[in-house]
Amino acid sequence: MCEFSQRLIAWLDGELPEGEAAKMERHLGECAQCRGQLDAYRQASDAFEAYSNACADAAMSAKSAKRGRRSLRPAQAVSAAAAIAAMVATFFLFTARVRHSAVVGTAAEIGSTTAASQPVHTAQQEPARQLAAVAPPGVTPQVVKSKGAERISHPAPDRRTEAPRPQENTNLLPGAPAVEISIPADAIFPPGAVPAGVSFTADVTMASDGSTEQIRLRPQLTEFERKGAQR
Amino acid sequence: MSGDSVRLILPLSRLATEACEATALYRELRKPLLRYLACLGLSADEAQDVVQDAFLSLHKHLAAGGSQENIRSWIFRVAHNQARNRQSRYERRFAAPLEGRMDTIADESTPERAVLEREKFLQLRKAIGLLTEAERECLLLRAGGLRYREIGEVLGVPTSTVADTVDRAIRKLAERCNV
């Protein structure tokens, strides 16, 4: 039997080191026996994958037939929401850490924008830093002046994510502008990842240097809110 | 609230791109994980639960400053171990769950299913049933897109062992299926 035949499957899986892979390719050009074997292995491999996919599909469709399409049990919705919230919180924590170096430059930039649009306000620097920490590096947010703590929402089909939304327990300066950003869930999550009726509120705690100390995402079941259980 | 409010309109594309990187893992790995777990014999509900738990564990792992390398094998390993823990019916083998549904699968004439013609399907099922547990798991993880190194990390065996196991398993299938 050909010595190369021992490594056909590893080659098929792209697991051979470069040099050996090149040798194998040269050899395959010359050895019909190995080509035949390779073909058989490839077919066996494909057949296994088709089988396992069919198996998985059968198992999965057994469930949707039983339960109907989009009927998440509340407990499941909560756990799904929590998992997604956790993922996103992780993301923000990471990016927040990375961003520290970029905060100062961006803060100045935003500070001047804010000052221009709101010349009356005195405590500009602090909120500016807060904005900077929230904004991705290199992004210059458009700041629009408005009266009252108005909530802005981008219309999102079915669901929406809100971040960050200052609450009483955040350490915003008293009287400082409230910063509210709404992000459509569809812009962030993979389609279908956020169950209908679930949204998030993010509480952001800022450190005095403008960095993000803590971000807490609270999943909310908006469908159940009318019972008055929230806040 | 008394003070002025600042309405902030962020260009979302940038933010979304970055957020997508965080959820890209979820998007990339959710389906392979579900498939893997279903093939291990977990019910759809169990598989969903295990996947959610695995991503929660991943969050804790990352938030605690855990290594960001080898995330794929990390999460597969967590899911694999959780599946084993919660599965008293683990002995119900990969080949078994299809027993009752085989007819529907073989009869469906969608292009994908046509691949599995009944005769070959029976042969293949028998051949898969004759594989060892380790061989099946290696092939399932391989079908999930994992490299040999990653498979080794999931199952806790050296990469060379994975290479040998995959090699042996594919050879067995190829011989027994007469393909």
C-alpha cells in the first residue's frame, strides 16, 4: 500500500504541515490509487455530515412540531435574554477597557461640539467624557439640544435595545444632561437572537476619569410590563 | 429630570459592527453547537438550554479575564461536558435517535435528503453505530468545523490522538459503506 495513503484524511482536513501537503498534492497527481481512496474518504466524510445534519434537523424539528414556531416559554425567554445580555455586556466591558486611551481626544472633540450647541450650560466637560466613553473610538456623535429628559427610540421591528439610560443609581452629576441612546436591536444582534417582547436597559456607571466603571444590562420583558411589575 | 437633556445620535453602523463582533461568536457557533448536542442525543430543548448555559459560562469566563484564545473549543468543551452531565440517556447513541424518523427522512425527496438514499442510509447508520464513542465524537466535532487541535481540547486528548481517531473512523466508514 502506498505510504501516502496513511495521510490522505489529514490532508483532506487541511491538517498536514505545508511541506507535507505540497508533497501530497504532487503525489496525488501521480497516484491513481490514492486518488481513488481519497474519493472514498471524501464520500464517507460527506455522508457522515449529511447523516449528522439530518439527525440534528430531525431532533430540532421534532421540537418545533410539538411546540409551534415562536412560542418561547417565559422562563426560556428570560434565560435567552440573559445570555444575550451577558454577551453584550462582555462586549461593552471589553471595548470600554480598550477605549480608555481614546477617551481624552474624543472628549475634547465632543466637548467643543456640545459647547457650541449648548453655550449656556456650564458643566460641559463631565458629560462630554461620559459621551466619549460610550461612543466608539473615532466616532463623532452628533449632539442635538433638546429640553427635558426625552427618550429617543429608533423604531425597530418587534424589539429594541436601549443603552445607556441613566437611572437614579448612576453617578451622573446632579443636573447634568441625561444621555440616552437607543440602538435598534436588529442592528446589533443576529436576526432572531432577541425574542420578541424583550428589550434591554443599560445602566452605565462612569468613573471620574470618564472611563466606564460598570455596565449592567437589564433584560426586560416588555410584554409583561403592563402588569406593573417593573420599577 | 430638571437639566437639559442631550440627545445623542450615534452613527450606528460602527457601533453595530463592533457589537456584531461580540455576537459573531454566538451567530457562528450556535448552530454547530445545537447540531452537535442534538447528535449526542439531547432533545431540542435540552440542546437549547445547554447552548444558552454555555454562552453564559463564556461570558463569565471572559468577564473574569479568562483567555480569549481557543474560544471555539472552549465553548464546545463546556457544552460537551454539560451535555454529559445532564444526560442520563447518553447511552442512547447517535445512531439511535433516528430510528423512528428514518422513514420520513429517507422518503423526503428534497435534494439534500436525496443524498441519503435508503440503502446507503441503512448501511451508513449501521457503520456509524459500529464506531466507538470517541470516533463518533471526533467526527461530529469535525463536522462542526473544529480543527484537530480544537477537537483535542474539547475531548481532552492530544491532537495526534484526534488525527488517528478521525483517520480510523473515516476508514471504517469508507470500508463499511462500500462507497
